[in-house]
Amino acid sequence: MPQPPKELDGSTSPRAWFGVELRYWRTKVVGWSIKELAAKAHVSREVIRRIEVGDYNCRIETALALDKALGTGGVFERGWGHAFGDDNKKAADDNFSAQQPSPVRNLSRRGRMLAADASLTHGGIESVDRRSFLAVPGLAALAVPGAARLLQPTQPARLPTEIRPHDIRELIEAAAFISRLDNQYGGDGIVKQTATTAMLWAEDLLHVKCPTELRPVLFAAVARLGIVVAASHFDAYAHADARQTFRFAAVCAEEANEWHLRAKSYSFLARQAVWIGEPDQGLTYAELGLARSDRLTATERAMLHSARARAFAKMGQAQQTLAAVGAADDAFAQARPDEDPPWMTYYDEAQHHGDTGHALFDLALLGHDPRHATRRLTTAVKGHDDLYARSRAISRTKLASLTMATGDPDQAAAIGHRALSEVGNLHSRRAADDVRELGRLAAKHPRNHNATTLRERVTATVPA
């Protein structure tokens, strides 16, 4: 009787990860047996079996053959260097230190901004199905050029002995990749782990010898990554780490004389403060971001005025909220996307209407006309595509809550069910909290069957 295939754990080593990925492509994507893949890749069945269980030093030629046979588009070629490259080198790269630091052991050294987190130890890593969460095979993430070394939650990259342009490019590419995952799937779970590891490595880079001409560019790249990492912590409700990292990013941006990144850091600090019930502090951060607004683009000014509006709304100051929304609208009307830095592409029409709509939502719950908030949240929902699935889900949930509180509960329930279907695909504590708010508002309609059904589904999806 044939034995069941050995259960694989891709988190134990790069080799194991490579093996898990090979089995995934072979069985789930293509649907081949080991014998069929061996014949297509012109290797023995024993080679395929041993690669999958992490017991074989795969050659680059074999990785290329696997890519060709399975039609991966180069997944195994890109993953080979991470999983087997060091085993196939006759000498170490002189540009890297021989000692590879542990990401857990060194979290608290040199007064790190990020404290040790039990979730990063091997015994504490959440049980997360990487594919269902990331919606891409693990090694497919290595398609990010050059940044693969920084994106392994359990495998820290080794530090260079001197900063080169290549190291800075890796930081920028890692920031873009993590930001994409955060926006699509939420910042908790494996995204938070990956972001934390990349940030620790980036912070260490600031202590590496750096040519004078690269120093501001390095600090700007670290600031950019810091904003992305802090955003994932914010979404995961690691608020202390988020605030500390946002502030660290702001300091790095100032060191680099990068006003655009400084503005983005303070915008996020403002949003986080408002979210955790500190709107007065949030207003202060937004005002700090607007310092020397003449150096900012119109889109950046709109972003910061939207943050001011959300702070004023949480404080119940209606006139100031409406004035800030007007200032945000005026600035956004002057936006020229070709003038914006690349990290500002997220702040499009959908994002602007979502941010200002959230501020007007708070006013509507205080008794003000809800139609303005409804229009803006509807525009946000329609405008966000799948790359911004979390923003769309949050705006749709807010729209359902607003309708439940001020309009037709049947219509609200229909919107709410769609929102719940989206939130179910996310690892976002912010989105979950908004859904709980929707459930509380639905409970105010105990005689409405649709509202009751929605509330029951909310309780099942995101328990209190």
C-alpha cells in the first residue's frame, strides 16, 4: 500500500521552502505525479522526491529545468540562490560578513526601535497558510527583483560591509512589495512578520559604512520602508511598534532632507492617533506634516488636510471638519500625479473620497446630513480595485454602517453582506473592528430580519 506523502514545513529552512513550493506547483498547479515531472524535467524520480523533502542540494540547471517543465515563469531560478546558492559557492562573498545574526536574538540590541516579539520565535509563529493568505505561491514572491533576501520572515539577510546602490534598491523594492501585500491582504500575520524582519535589517544598515554621497539616499530608503512596516503594524494593532516606527521614519526622512517622506510619516501618525482615540494628538501630527507645505505636492497637502478633517470629526467639531474637508478638496483639485513621488500613487480619487468620507461619517453619526458621507464612501467603494482590497472593504463597511444608522436597514444589510465577504479575505484588525461596529448598529434593529441575519453573520465572522 503506498505511503502518504511526507508532510512538509516550509518555515524550517530555505531548502524546505523550496521543496514545499515544488510540491505545490507539481500537485496543485499542474497536477503531475513525481514520475511525470521527472520525465518532463529529465531528472530521476529520486531527485524530485529528495528536493521536495529538503534533502537534496539542487543545482541551478535542475531549477531551470523545473521552471521549464512546470511553466513557472522563473520561480525556481529566482528561488535557487536563496535556497541553495551558498551551498554551491566555493568561497563566501567578500562583501558580506560571515556571521548571520538571528532575527530574534538581536531584536533588542543597540536600543532597537522594535522590541522583541514572541510571535517571531519559531515556537510562536502563527499557523498561517501562506498561499491562502498571500494568494501567491511562497517563492513567487521572489519575483521582486533583488529584494528576495529581505522578505523571509525566518531568514534574515546578511549585512554588507559597505553600503552600495544595490542595497538601497533592495530596500525600495522590499517597501513596494510589502506595501502591496498590506493593501491587498492586511498587515497582520505573515505580512507583519515579513515587514518586521525587513525593518530590522534596514535599521542595521544605518550602522554600516556608507559613502557620503549615498547617505541621504540610504536614509530616504529606510524612511520609505519604515512607513510601510509601521503601516502593517498599525493594521495589526501593534500600536506601540507602529508609532515608534513611524517616528523613526520621520527622523530618517528629515536626515535625508526628504520632505515628501516626512509628510507621509506624519500623515500616518495622525491617522493612527485618531484611530486609537487620540484625535488631538492626531491633529498635531497632521499640522506638523503640513509644515513648509510649499515643498509638498497638492496630493500630499490633500492627504494631510484629510487627516485634519478626521481628527476634527472625532472631536465633534463640525465646522472645523467641513473646513478641513474643503481644504482637502481644493488641494486635490490641483493634484498632478506626474509630480507626486511613487509612494503617493495610492492617494487617488477613491482614497481621497474614502478618507474625507470617513470624517463626514463621524459627523453623520452626530446628527449631521449623512448624504455627503454616503456619496463619498460610495465613490471610494467603486474606485478601489483589488490592489486596494482592504480600503474598499473598510469603506464598504462604513457605508453599510452609515446606512444602518441613518437609512434603510435592508439596504444596509445588503451592503454589509458584501463587506463581510471582503473582510473575510483579510488579515486586518482595523477592518474587523469596523465590522464589529456594523454589528452593533444592526443590533438596534431587532425586528428587522435582514439586520438580525447580518448581525449573526458579523458575530460568526469576527467574534467580540
